[in-house]
Amino acid sequence: MITSVRLPGRCLTRSAKPGPPREPPPKPPSASQAPSWRPWLIPVAIMITLLVVLGRIAPSRQGASLSYSEFLGKVGAGQVKTVVVP
């Protein structure tokens, strides 16, 4: 004699047929190639960082500090070639 065992939450019938085959999951949109500038992003960032750091470390060229009357005296004596006003 064959007896059936009832599982909780399942309904077993003899007339049940499998449903239609499952469709494959939708594919995500195809990722296009990375932008052509992306490989240059890290090297450019490193270069900018180095320029900023080295710019702060490098000694700045500073000329002699003169009072205005000393400056006029040197100009009159022909000792001044160029003047840079910051």
C-alpha cells in the first residue's frame, strides 16, 4: 500500500503540470568602454599634487628689501636694471 505524506505549505496534486519555462533574467545595459581620459586621471592628479608640494617646498627668490628713498637713490645712480612689484 502506498501512502502519501503531506508536507506543510505544499499542495500535491496529480493533475499539476509545470508552468512555462522561466525567462532568463534581463541583462543589464551593456557598459560602454571607459572614457579615453580615465587612464590619465591618476597620473595627472599625482603630477598636480607633486607640483603643489614642490612649489611650497622650493625656496622663493626674494630680492633685497629697500625703503623708497634708498630705491630712488639707486635708480638715480644707475644701479637698478629691473623692478618687480608683487
